[in-house]
Amino acid sequence: MRIVAMGYDKQQTKELLQELAREIARLNAELDEAYAQIDDLEKTKHTQPANTIAPQPAQPVALAANPTPVAPAPAAAAPSAGHEQIAEVLILAHRLAEEVKQKATADAEQVTRTAAVTIQAMKEQTEREALATRGAAQVEADQIRAKAKAEADAILNQATAATREAIAQHEQKLNDLRWEMERLRQEREKQLHLMRGMIEAQIADLSKHLGTKLVVVETEPSPVNPPSLG
């Protein structure tokens, strides 16, 4: 029997097991046929008539004063050549049956070992394929997570940069408004100082013209609350 190493898919495994079952059935049939031949030979041995000389009946002998010695009866004939051939055939048949039995046992053990090796190889290959698939899935999942993290980091960095830019622009506008308010305050004080000088000069001229000293009473100006700039 020849065992061919094949792949390890389900269909090929099924075909291999079917081939092994057919081989075992063939060996069992050969063994049954050998035992049947032995049984036929045994039956032939028991049913064949014996080729021997039939024993002669004893003859009456008269007693005498001086009896004559009687020769002994001849021994039975030796078995014929046919019986010897049957015995040899039976021995050969038993030997053949034993050899067939041993061969069938050895073939069955070989089939069992081959099947065990094949199944173990299939199991190991399946485990390797499962590990490889799991490893590939893990690598792909890691790549997807890394890509998603990189995209999220890029979006976050972009949003952070845009926020910082907006805050910087807002701060710049606030600083511009502060400088403008300070300039307006200084301009207002300058105008008030000029107006005060002009009013005081006019009052002095008017007092000189009237001959009466006019007094300027200063009042607190109403406070002007600047707008809140945040």
C-alpha cells in the first residue's frame, strides 16, 4: 500500500481516510479468503477415504500337540502420498494465513500511524495558519489604530494651532484698542488743557475790563467710564 502525502483541506482528508478504509477492507478480505481455503483443506482431509489395507479376519487354528509357530500379521500400510501432500498443503496454508495476518496487522498499524501523523500535521498546520491569521489581524489592527491616532493628533494639532492663532489675533486687537483709548485720553487732556488756558485768558481780560476780579470755580467733571475690553 502506498500512502501519498497530500494537502490538509477537508476534502483531501476525507479521500485519504476512505482510501485507508478500502485498504483495510481488502486486507480483511484476503485474510478471510485464506482462512476459507484452510477450512476447505481441512474438510478435504477428513472426507477423503483412507488408502489402507483392510485387516483380515482371524483364521481358526487347530490345537496340536506340537503347535507350529504362527507368523505375525503384517503391519498396516504407511500413509499414502496423497495424505502427505494434504498435510504439506495444510502447513503451507497455515503459514500463508499467518503471514497474511501479520501483513494485515502491520499494514493496519502502518495505516494507523500514517493517519495519526497526517492528523497531527493537519492540526499543527491549522494552528500555524490560525496564528498567522491572528498575527496578520493584530498587525492590521495596530496599523489602523496607529493611522487613526495619527489622524486624530493631526486634527487636534490643527485645531490647537487655529485656536492659538485666533487668541493671538484677539489679543492683538485688544492691544490696539488699548493704545487707541490711551491716545484718545491724552488727546482729550490736551484739548481740555488748551480750553482751560483759553478760558482763563478770557476771564483775565474780562476781569481787567470790568475792574472786578472774577473767580473761576472748578467742578469735578462727570466721569466717563471706558468700555470694557475683556
